[in-house]
Amino acid sequence: KQEVTQIPAALSVPEGENLVLNCSFTDSAIYNLQWFRQDPGKGLTSLLLIQSSQREQTSGRLNASLDKSSGRSTLYIAASQPGDSATYLCAVTAGGGNKLTFGTGTQLKVEL
Amino acid sequence: GAVVSQHPSRVICKSGTSVKIECRSLDFQATTMFWYRQFPKQSLMLMATSNEGSKATYEQGVEKDKFLINHASLTLSTLTVTSAHPEDSSFYICSAMGRVNGELFFGEGSRLTVL
């Protein structure tokens, strides 16, 4: 059974810092990995999608890497802003390409 | 990007009543939609996979007679919580699979409170 873990569970940083969120998964037979953002009481916004054959994806200040063999992904946020405050979730899709298994999430707070 | 709409965003009901939540893909067709449940400060747990024109596939431990799912068209799936009880109070989120790269798009979620 796939298990996805995110470290740290919570993170508080001053504005402007670069930061790294970690995601690890136990079964490397994944189809893809997605990073999501969730604001309190809201649904999920997809940030980045990495296919199993890719090693990284970039969008603006966000960069996500994938090391499938070691079961790890990182989300790098450059020059963090208060508007980045949210819960960040990673999720992996099994080899069949359908079901997502979500990580436990990292609650990020960027302070002025 | 693709848009998925959920309705209602909030619903309060009395114990014993049934509540229907709709999930629509607004600008794409989705043969597969997913329903998740999220408790406070916890991650999303997949409840069931909704397939257009066929029966939903439920995850272990999810009562199919309690959580009725209907996927009658390529743009609409509904989740009905039957005979709701306070322990059913939760945040329910749907997602739809786009046709490019298998990316999933999520609705805004529906907060159910059962009194």
C-alpha cells in the first residue's frame, strides 16, 4: 500500500526566504506526482505535475523535483511571500494512472 | 486551466436527512471523477471513483449505500449522503481527470454540517 509522507508538517518563515518542502513515497511505481496548494476551507489548486519519466517541473517561483528511485520529491519556493501561506500537499498516482494518494501536507506560513 | 465546480459549497442539515453534492467539469469532459473526504487538519482520503455510465468503485471501509454516487453524464457526478448523521460532517471534495497527462482538477469543496 502506497504511503506518502511530507516533512515538515508545519513551517513558518519570514518573507523573502527560499524554502524546500519534502515529500516521500514508499512505492516507486508511480504514474505521476502532483503538488497542490490548499487554502483554509477551500479546494485544491494544482501547482505542478511531474510525470514519472521527468525529473523536474518549474512554474514561476516554484520548482518541483522528482527522484522516483528513492521515492522523493521536493517543492522549492523561491522568494516566499505572505500570499504563499497555505497547506501544500503532494500526491502520487499509481501505475494505473487513476487514484491519487495524498501526503499529510505541510502547513506553510510566510510572515511579514 | 480546467475548471471543476462543486455545489453547494456549504450545507447544514438535520440528522436523518439526505444531502446531494454536485460536481461538474465546466470546460472538459471527464469520464472519471473522484470523491474525497477531508477531516480537519488531515489530508484527503479517497472515498470512491466515479465512472460515467457505470457503477462507482468504493474504497475499503466506505459504505456504498451511505454515500450514493451517480455519474450520469461526462460533466456531472453527484454524491448523495443518505440518512446523514453528525459523524458525516466533513469537507467533501471532488476531482475530475483531464485528458492531458492525467492531471486532476479539483472542485472547491463542500462543507457538510449535520446537526
